[in-house]
Amino acid sequence: MFNAIVSADTLRATLDSVSVLVDECKIHLTDEGIEIRAVDPANVGMVDLRLDATAFESYETDGGIIGVNLSRLEEFAGMADAGQLIQLELDEETRKLHVQIDGLEGTLALIDPDSIRQEPDLPDLDLPARVVLEGKDIDRAVTAADMVSDHIALGVETDEEAFYVDAEGDTDDVHFELGRDDLIDLVAGDAHSLFSLDYLKDMNKAIPKDAEIEMELGEEFPVKMHFDIAEGDGTVTYMLAPRIQSD
Amino acid sequence: MFNAIVSADTLRATLDSVSVLVDECKIHLTDEGIEIRAVDPANVGMVDLRLDATAFESYETDGGIIGVNLSRLEEFAGMADAGQLIQLELDEETRKLHVQIDGLEGTLALIDPDSIRQEPDLPDLDLPARVVLEGKDIDRAVTAADMVSDHIALGVETDEEAFYVDAEGDTDDVHFELGRDDLIDLVAGDAHSLFSLDYLKDMNKAIPKDAEIEMELGEEFPVKMHFDIAEGDGTVTYMLAPRIQSD
Amino acid sequence: MFNAIVSADTLRATLDSVSVLVDECKIHLTDEGIEIRAVDPANVGMVDLRLDATAFESYETDGGIIGVNLSRLEEFAGMADAGQLIQLELDEETRKLHVQIDGLEGTLALIDPDSIRQEPDLPDLDLPARVVLEGKDIDRAVTAADMVSDHIALGVETDEEAFYVDAEGDTDDVHFELGRDDLIDLVAGDAHSLFSLDYLKDMNKAIPKDAEIEMELGEEFPVKMHFDIAEGDGTVTYMLAPRIQSD
């Protein structure tokens, strides 16, 4: 059983955070809320999302897992205006999801969860550097890097206490640096890793520009990025595997 | 002889209402105003438009018919700002239309009316159900139906006194219902017909979102939709033939 | 040596004025400011631009010429918000240009000036007619002409004291006329020349809609257009060669 009412904004932020990486996902329905974990087909980018029951106007479930085509559900959610409420109700018999918005009622076929790519385990890394910055700074770094390269290095200057982004193209380079004063928080530590820009661009699409993003970084290690959705009643963690650095 | 001045907004609303169905049309010039009737090449969608002489700033004609390439005339009308006036003047000798907007003067070649597809007779149907609703509700229904199907059923629930829209896709469905309270007016009667969504999407483009639309419906019958343009000094009627329902 | 700080708006207006005609250009660095002259590959459209040292927040150079890929530098300049400052600094050794915007630092490879098409001499023509008009009127004329033709005639009616634009298509024509009252200034004189609309459309993209444009015209002669950028601390001159008139 699953019957919940949620604001269009919250539902869309939730779905968008996952759909930048995968087309389909499993949604775990628990007493505490919903949980989604997914990894892209190349096993490079992962997402771990939790949306608490408190993020919903009303929330009832006796547990279970449903498989969802994200772009279809996003289309349905897109029918609602920003302030509107969306009711989601699982029809156990037909394995369809009823989506209600005002007078509008959609029925969405669910996907057999067993047919969806297995969920990843997000490794519990102890990364030496920690940076907290605004989403718009990630946007700025990613956009600048994209002008010159398809790779991006993220790192921390331990001496100068600064977070930096480096992108080296064939002829042109970009370097973006945020000192302690430009950052919300910084725990300096050895960190420098190279990433595929395509993944970071996709994740950047779902990162709210006005949110605080907590980044964990290491030396040729994955980067983790955490941010809140639903005014703190939900969290998203992205993890992106590094590329092997070529010299 | 034809010499008229009309606001850019009114001319554009008039032309757009017809151009969603056909590329060329005949414009009847009469003492009372202009009239356009047209049917799409497949004989499925029809439009009947009347723009009264009172909708014009000034209007003079001794009658006649002119043939117009709608997209060309729309381009010329598009040169005017929203509040500006457009003067239309027929040059009888060259069979060209002079279009004047402020200092700008365009000359538009007319089309021989005899070369334009014959005008349809809009049958005088006595349809059992009548629904009056806002244009934005048609937009909402059409957009929702378009997510799942290329057909759309329009009907009236006589018991519940509600207008409904149904679209059934291969896996997903949409149902949109407006009760008596959500409608401006309702005359309940047996009505359920299936239509091609493409036509309704085209008509929807020209239907003002904030206008009252009067819909007449029947059981496997065409739908008629009436609305005003030019603040009531003009009316548009669309008629759309039903598709044969497959079971 | 070259080290300058300039507002993003000014730099962008400067680059856009030139990039509508060419992909690469030489920038002359002088005590008085920067100068750019360029001609398109077909030798039809020319630009002559001057941006005074006073247009910069700070400006230092000991002279020289740098070769620039305009779209790359425009991309870098595009990273700045409208009000932001951009620092440009030449690295003499690497022949690269450092571009700094807030924490963001880009390095742009310059082009060997000798590999860039030779700069044109803008002939010092004594054209008989002079028209001063608003940029938005040029936009209006070009947009209207574009509906019917790929050529455009610019001329002056000496009797009626009016500037006119004529475009003749296969079936439709456009005529746009601005009398003395619609113009900021007019020195009437024999003038009528035909131009390729493509070039004028490109130049129109860079002409500020709210600026005063001074046009010099003759009888089958090039047209010159002058306008200010950087609030008068810079000027742009376009010159466009006429097409041979076919009868």
C-alpha cells in the first residue's frame, strides 16, 4: 500500500536528482519515507536519495519497492503548477501508479523492479578534504571548464586553504579558485582528482543554485556531494568516480 | 474596394485561428465585416470565422472575395507591435494587398480564390450536450492527453454531471474531469466521441487561454467549439470530425 | 605589455561588433586604447572599431598587436555577469591572454597576427547623403526586408526629404520610409544603392537598438554606418559594399 500527497516542487526536485543519471529506478517505500539509490550504466556516477515522510502532505505505506520510468513520471509531475499538490497512489493489483493533480488523473504503468539495474553500494569513504559551497559556484566552475575541456580536476590547496577547479584544453585553460572566505566551510586536506565533465554537468543540472553543497574530496578518489531537498526533509548524495590521470 | 484599419492583436488572432488548419483561405468582404470558412485537406477540421466591421478602427468595402496566403500575411502582421494599427488596402488592378504599419509598407500578392480549396458547409448539428469552460482547461486536457496517446475522447457523464477527457496509451492513461462547479455552464446529455489529438492540439494553439469556450458534443458525433475574438466583435467556430472508435 | 580591466558589457559589445563579420582579428594596443579593423572573407563588409583607454577601468600597454579568436574570447567574456569586471593580461612569453573574472581565471591561446587576413583600408568616401536614425529603425527595416527578399535598397528621396528602404521579392515587396520628422537628422542628397541583406542582418545584430546610427549613403556606393559603444568612449564604423543593380 502506498498513498501519498506531495507538492509538485518537491516531487520534481526528487525525480530530477535521479533522472540526470538513470532512466529507471527502484523507489523503496518505508515508514520513514522513500529512498532511491541508483548508478549510471557505466558505473561512474551514483545517487543516494532520501525523502522523509515529513516532506509529504500526507504519507502512508506498508512498505515495498516500486520500479519507475523517471521521464514518464516527470512528465506527469510537470502537469502540476509550482504550488499544486500531487497525489500518488499505488494500485497493488494492476501494479500501476495513480497520479492525481486537481481534476486530472493519470495512470502510469510501473516497471518490474527486478528488471532494473541493481542498486549500488555507496562506499563509506573517509575523504581527507571537505568543502561547503553554494550550488551556483559549482555551476560557474562546470560552465567555465566546459568551454575548454571535457575533463575537470577538483582539488584543495592545503597551503593557501583554497578549493580549486582546473580544466586544461588543447590550447586554453580554466582555473577557478575559492578561498576560505568564498566558501561556507573548508576542512583542508590533500585532494586532487580528475573527473569526466559530462557527469558533473548532469549532476549540476539537479543541484539547486542556492543550496549549500557539501563536497568530500581526496587524492585520486571519488568526490561526494551532499545537499538538501524539500527544505531539509530530504537529502541527495552524488558520488562520482575519478578518471585515471594521464600525464 | 477594400480599405480597413485594424489593431495588430485583432488581425493576428483572426489569422492564427485559421492558419492552424490551412495555409491559404478565401476572405469574404461584406458590409458587415469579413468572413472566413475553411477545412483542412483531410476534411477533418473546419473553421468558421466572422470578424465584424465594428472590430476595425475603420472599414470600407464594396464586397468581394480575396485569396490569401496566411503565413505571409501573418509575417507582415508580425511586424507591428502589440498596440499598433495595421492598414489593409486592396489594389484592384494588381490584385495585391497593401499592408501599412507606421512608416512600413508591404505589398502582398493575393491568390486566385478559385485556386483555393472549396469552402466547407458546417453542418447544423443538434448536439445533445453543451459545456462551457475556460480555454486553459482545454489546454490542460490536451497537454495531458498528449503525454500518453494520439487520440482523445471527449464526453459528458450524465449521472455525475461532469465533462471528461480520456486518453488511453499503450501502458499509461489520462483522465481529466470537470464537474459542474469547475465549469462555467453544463447542459448534460449523452456524449462520448473519440478525436485525433493532432487536430485538437492545432486548434488549442489558437484558443485563447482566458476565453470562455462553448463546446457542443454528442455520441460519436463531431465536436463544435465556439469562442469570441476581438472582445466580442468576432467569433470563431471550430468543428472536428470524430474518429471511428476501435474496441 | 598589456594589462587592462574592463566591464563585461563593454568588452562584449566590442567583441560582438567585430565577430558578426570575422572569426579572428588583430587587436592593436596603443596608448590611446585598442583598435580593430577587419573585413569579411568576401571583401564586402568591413568594420573599424576604436575603444578608448577611458572606456577601461584601468589600462596599461606598451603597444603591440595581438591576434584573437573572437568566439573563444566571447565565451570567456560570457562567464561574467553584466555588471562584473574582466581583467585581461597578456603573457608575453607564452603569447597567451589571461582572463580573470572574480575567482575565475582563463588562459586563452592567442593567434599569430601574421596568420590573420590583412586589415582593410576603409576608403575615405565623400558620400552625398547623411541620415541619423535610431538602431531600432534599422532593425525594423532589415526584419521587414528579410520577409520578401535577400537584397535591400537604401536610399534618400531628395524631393520628399525622406530616407527609404526597399526590398523586392518575387511576389511581395516591402517599402519603409522615414521622413525628416522620424529621423534624428537628414542631409538629403542623391542616394540609392542595393545591398546584400545577409551582411546587413549580421551588422544589425551588433547595432544597439537604442543607439543613434549615422548612415552615409551615395548612388551605387558603399554605405557607412557609425555608432558609439561604451557610452561614447568607443566608436564602430561598418562599411558595406553595394551589389551591382540588375534590371
